[in-house]
Amino acid sequence: MSALGGPAQTAGFQPPTGMGIAVSIILIIVALALAFFLIQMAGLLALVGIVIGGVLIGFGVHFVPVGGAPAAMGQAPGIATGVAMLAAGAGLAGLFGGAWAAPLGFPLALAGGAIGGGLLMAITCTMVNVIYIFGMGIPSASGKVDKDPITGDTFPEFKSQGTEGHGLPFISWVGGVIGGALGGLGGTLIYLELLEVYQAQVLVSASIAVSLAGVFAIGMFLMNAVLAAYNITGTIEGPHDPKFKRFPRAIIASATASAVAGIFAIALFEVLMVFIESNLMGAL
Amino acid sequence: MAVKIEVGAGGVPHNQILIYGLVGSLILIYLTYLNSATNTEYFAFFGGLASVAALVWGADTIKHLCSYGLGTGVPSAGMIALGSGVIAALFGAMTGIFAPIVAIIVAAIIGAVSGLLANHVVRMDIPVMIISLTELAVVGAITVLGLIAMVGGTFDFQNLFGGGSVSLGLVIGSGVIALIFMLAAIAIQHAFNACLGPDEKQDRTLMLAAECGFLSMIPIAVISFAFIAFIPALISLVISIVGWLYTYMRYIELSKRDAYAWLDAKPILEPKGGA
């Protein structure tokens, strides 16, 4: 048994199926209704925040220059690892930054998350280029466009034959930082919304609320990042890549996945209360 | 660019592994309930064994999913498995004795939604996508729940809020779950990631999955010294190490079986007086 087929590798944009869109819309509406039913307006607003956070993550992943295995051999531009690893790195760095700043208020925490994620990607992209240029001795050249949209540098004369480009052009660097910032922002937003929901519970101590919100935020972050990775099927150069135009699909997918996962996270303590009450009734 | 990933043919059918993995891990995870029944903590290690059973099943599922060439690398499948699994596991853990069953149902819902999104919105159009992501989410949930039971002695989070079990509060509050998350995510994806290729053999891949599971059990057993009594934690540690040694040696044996040739490498001795 060898590879049986694989995802469609067409350059064109395949829109989501009608069934996919219908199911997404129904699931989001059901989740919002459930959130309102469980903890009224606070739940609804929290779920909306979680969905926005998920969409930011899914959108942000498209900016990050992911090169995969070909980049490790200097045959494709980008950072030489998979989307899941990069997104996890940037998102968790952002999440830590945001969680640390959480007691300082909502805006500051969000800014902390965005800066944390952006900073990690900035350092990663810079060091990737240091290794590419001074270690492997290859110039930065994109294979997808002839000119850097920001600096105006031309690429074709630097591109080696038989490769899709190599190194990390400036536009990819900028894309990486934007992607990291968006990912960190989204992860922190999910964390803060869940933290608010859990801290409103009388039964819950501070450390448990923080820990649960953090773990849920990590889980949702990775779900959204992997769905976005499936959307770009592996590698992308950054915002100038033609694959970037596929992002509307990832936004729909991220919104739905976050809504479904978010409703379970929000309903956590309502379920617990139901079971504790039924246990008490049984004891009486 | 999708990298062509090849898998070996033959071996035990996937559906059989699915049933063994699901039923086996469910029974093993319920055996930790003996802790509550007998008011001891000696049976915590069954949680770890449940996660090993689930991980073996998960490695086979990943093999099926990734043989289609996702283009995103095998680790992404492990990450989405644990990402959806940890949500389901923590949700399920709030429901007392029903925890494993509720976790499985919730994980199946989240996994099926992810699979549906991947196929119909993101348009991966992979035939096994929905069923595979459902299975992977269930595996992730069972693994997390099993390791929680191993480190804290129980998967029943209700004690946590009844003032009963102090240790479980520490398990969540100290962020051990984040560590469990990563240990399980690496264990679930490593086996196929390491063994894939034209000469992939199912028994070797699954043996590596079991080895990774026992390897993840060892740090969890060490951590459990902080949360459960000394003797039960020691039992967990001994079982983890013995299991790991056995599966590791079996894996090396199978690798030698499948290898064209091997060299029992020895350090090259420098000739006297210089070369």
C-alpha cells in the first residue's frame, strides 16, 4: 500500500462545500445559543471572544513563512519546520506573555500576548536568516514573486536553478512577525475570556482557574493552528504567497472549531454543578 | 508540496486494533476506580496502562491518516488529537464515575466536527479524515484522562470541589496537565513519524508507540510521588520502567529484523603510535 492519493494540489481556490458552510453556521448558532442558555450574556460574550480569538489564530498562521523539510535543505523559502511547531511556539510564547500580564487589565494583557508572539517570531526569523546567510551561504530569494513588495528587491537573479527560492526575504520576515502577533493575540483572548468565566465560579480557586483556562487555550490554539495548516497544505512563504488567498476557508473552519470547543469549555462548571446537585439529592 | 509517505501493507486490520484499543483502554481506566472502591492508591498505574493502549491505537490511526500525505507533517495530527482530546478529557472529568465515557463522547463530537471542517470547509477531501480525526480525539482524551488518573490516583474531579481530594486540586492547579498534554502529543505522533517509509512494518511501528507510551509514563510516575503515597507511586514507576525496557528491547529486535544489515558499532581504537 503506497500513498493512496492526497489532498488536491490545484493552484486554484476551491470554495467550501455548501454542506460545510451550512454545518458551520448551524454549529456556531447552536453554540452561541447554548452559551446564552447556560450563563446568559456573560457566556455569550465569552464565546464570541473565543471565536474571535480562534479566527485570529487561523488567520495569523497564514502569515507565518513555513518552509518544512525542503527549507531545511535550502530548496524552498521559509522557516525549516512544520506549521504546528511554529504556531505552537509563537502561540505559547504569546500566551505566557499575556497570562503574565492578565492581572494588569484586559488591553495590557492582549498587548502582552501580541508582543510575546511577535517577538518570538521576530527572533526566530532573524536567526533563521543568520543561519541561512552566514551558515549555509545562500541569499534570500522568493520563488513566488519577482519583487519584494516592501523593499523592492528583485529575486530571480539570486534564485538557484531547480529550487523554489531559498532563505527568508524581508516580506516573509514581516509576515512572520504579523502572524506571531496575531496568534499570540488570539491565544491570549481565548485565555482571558475563559479565565473570566472560571473566576466567576465560587467553587474555583485562583490557581485552578488559571490552569484550566491555560490548558483549554493551548488545546484550542493547536486545533485552530492545525486546521489552518491543513488549509495551506504544508508550506507557505508569507502574505505574498498565492496560497494566502485561501484564508477565508480557514476563518470559517477556525470560527466553527472554536465555537464547538469553546462551548464545552464554558459549560464545564455548569455540568459539574448538575452532577454535584444530583449527588446531593441522591445522598438525601 | 505533499511529501509522499509510504506505509507497509499487511498486519492486523485497523478495525481490530480500534476495538482492542477502545475497549482495553476503557477497562484499564476503570480499573483505577478500584482506588476509590478500596480507599487506596495502589491501582493508579492502570491509568498509565490505559494511555499506552490508547496510544497504540492512535499510532495506527495516524498511520492510516498520514498515508494520504497531508503535506503538514505527521506531528500536526498528534497536535490536533491532543488539542481536541484535552478539552474533552477535562470536560468529562467533571462528571464523576462517568468521566471516561463522557470524555469519549465529547471527544468524538469535537473530532467529528474538526474532520468535517477539514474535509468540507478547508477541502482536504481525504476519505478517512472524519473518522480518523474522531478516533484521534478519542485517543487524546483517553490518554490525558489516563495519565491524570495515574498522577492523581483518580479521574474524578468532583472530589476536588467537595473538599475531599487535595491532591487532585494540586494536579490541575500546578499545571501538570500541560506537561501531560505535551508528553502524550509527542508519544502519539512519534511512532509513525519515525517509522514511516517504504519498509514500514505495522508491528514495529506499534511497538514503538507502546515504547513511547511507557516512556511518557516514567516522568508521570516520578511526578506522582508528589501527589499520591510513596508505595503506589513506586509501583507506578517500577511498572513504567519495566514496561519501557521490555518494549524498547522488543523494538530494537524488530528494527534489526527489518534492517538490511546492521553494525553493532564499537568505538574505533586508535592504533598505537598514531595512524
